[in-house]
Amino acid sequence: MVRVRGATLDDLDVLVGLARAFYDEDGFATATGELRHNLEVLLRADNAHLVVATNGSRGGPVHGFALTTTAFVLESGLVAELQDLYVVPAQRGNGTGSALIEDAARWARVRSATLLEVVLAPNGRDVTHLLGYYRSRGFLDEGRRIVARTLSGTTGG
């Protein structure tokens, strides 16, 4: 049985470790210190939902996390984005990812979000398996592309 609970500042070290493993696996170059800082900010943010997953009704070691945020946009109103979802490799296939997605959807519905979105960042890799994974959980590929511009002179806080 997978247990999903809200993350707290007490989980920060574990979250940083999981985020580092996730970003290394997916080819993101974000520095560990920046991940720590950003996770601290997100743990305090009103528009962010950061959760961890454990096994069993009494918890146990954290083996996954998810981050969902909301933003109000002209086209759709309040939209939730499942920004990050990571499960340690040894725990994959046991329903943790699905539990984290369903928790994000519940949180978004409670806030009256009209959509729950996921951005798949290929980073030069084939993400076909992720398209299938999310499609089987009710997500539709709208064919959108995200383009980004780095803003010089900004800091992570």
C-alpha cells in the first residue's frame, strides 16, 4: 500500500536527494543548492503542493515525491501543473506514480483548477514511454510545445 502525505521542512534533505536523483536521471543540470533553496520556497508557497510517498499505512522510508503548482491563465482559468514526479527505481511499478498523480488531481480539484497538466521534457531522450504512461492515466497530448527564454539578472528566489 502506498501512502502519500504532505511534505514538511523535516523532509527537506530527503526531497533534495530525490530531486537530485530525478534531475540526474533526466539530464537536468540544476545545482543541488538551487534545488534545496527552491524546495524550501515551494514548501512555504500557497500555490504549491509538495508530497512524499511511503509504503504502508504507518509510513516508512520516502521513496517518491510530486510537486504540483497552480497558476491563473487567461485561456483556462486556474490550471494545475504536475511539475515533478519521481519514484526511486526500486519502487517503480507498485502504484506509487499513480497514487502521486491522483493526489495531485484531488488537490487541483479542491482548488477548482480546470486542468491538470504535465510537461514532458525530453532533454534529448525518447519520452514515448512517458506519453503512454500519462495517457493511460487520463492525460491527453495536446501537441503543445514549450519554448523558454532564460532571463539574465534573475536569481532563484
